Amino acid sequence: MSENLPETWQGGPSWRPVARSRAHELVIEAIEDQIMVGALKVGDPLPPERDLASRLQVSRAGVREAIRVLEGQGVLRSNVGAGADAGTFIAAMPSEALTRFLRLHVALSNFRLDDVVDARVMLERSSASLAAANSDQRAREAIRGPLEQMDVEGISREEFNDADTAFHVAIAEAGGNQLVADMTIAIRASLRAPILEAFRQLEDWSQVSAMLREQHHGIIEAIAAGDGERAARLTEEHIRAASAALPALRSPGG
């Protein structure tokens, strides 16, 4: 049956048979390949399940499982029913999905802390500089909000950690570069639990939290003044100082 089918689907991507072992993973690779070469774009339909199985010479179960996995990742969306809107289509992956996968990848990959710190420095220096150049009053207020929470007397370490995360995320979003923001959010979110545990182990919590608050205030002042160079420099100094002040982050499993 497969030799009677055209190689392309409606003049679009070219579907070729795949090996039968790990069929659904190979179907995923075939779909990803078509996306990477530009043959499939957002909104394009996949062939019907039966046709795609024939083109790739795999079982329909393999195609079905591949579609289920890619739907879970936000790459595909399926509409049931009849008519032009029915079927499986390439979807625009929302920022939340990208952030979730990056966050899990960073959390599970056991990167050296120095590598994570260096990555944060590169990303957040850029975010701070962009925020100084591009942020409006509303964006700056979104940065000040978490900082005001951190300034509350008697704030718990967990609440401080959440506000600290929100502060850095707000700066990334204020910069206006969504990819930089998503990567920053993913890395900072992956560190939420280990940073909180490191906070809990601090004996000089009041001193360290005061230092972090002071550094945060310096960063937002530079952003508000439109001084991107100073905002970037203070951001790097803050990230490296915070890492040095939390030795528990550097311990095994920390």
C-alpha cells in the first residue's frame, strides 16, 4: 500500500519509512525533522493517523503514542470532530511549556553550580541592561513589588525566596526579550528548592538577607535611572555574592 502513496503530503513535508524498533520515538523524530527543515509550520496539519502510519511504515499505535507525547509537550494540538478544523496540527509552543522543560532539564542535569552561576550572570546581565533601556513605569513597579515583600519585617525564609525569584523574573520580563526571560525563569525556578534549603541552613540569616535586599535595591535604582551598564554590573555582583554566601548550595546534593 505504501508504495502507491505520494512521497509528499499536499506538496509539503516528505514522509519516509522509519525502523520499527521504538516506533513512537522514531515517529517523533520524523515529525521533528519536518519541523526543523521548515516543511511543517505552526498551523499545518499532520496526515491522518492511518496515512502517516503507512508513510512511515509503522503501526498506528506508534503514531498515536508519538502524537500523545508531542501533545503533552505542546508541539501538537488535536481537534476531534469533522470538517477543516478536525485533525492534528502543529501548535505554537507557549512560553510556559518551554520554561517548564528548561526548568526540569536544569534541575535534573546536575550541572556544576559554577556553570549555573555563569549562565545566570550572562542572562541576567543582559536582562538588567535591557530593563534599564526598555522598561516602563508598569514594568518597574512589577520589579519593586517583590522587593517590597522582601523588605517586610519578619518575612519567612520561604516567602523571601519566592519574592527573590519573582524579583529576578520581573527584571527578565521587563527587558523585553522573551527567550532571555524564559531561560532566566527556567534557571531561577530550578534553583528555588536548593536555594530555600540553603537559606534554612544559614545561621546568619538576618545579615545575608539584609545584604541581598540592599543589592536588590541597588539594581532597581540603576534600572529606574536607565543606567544599563551599572544595572548589569550590580546584577553580576549580586549573583556571585549570593552564591558565595550560600555554601550549602555547593555541598553534595545541595
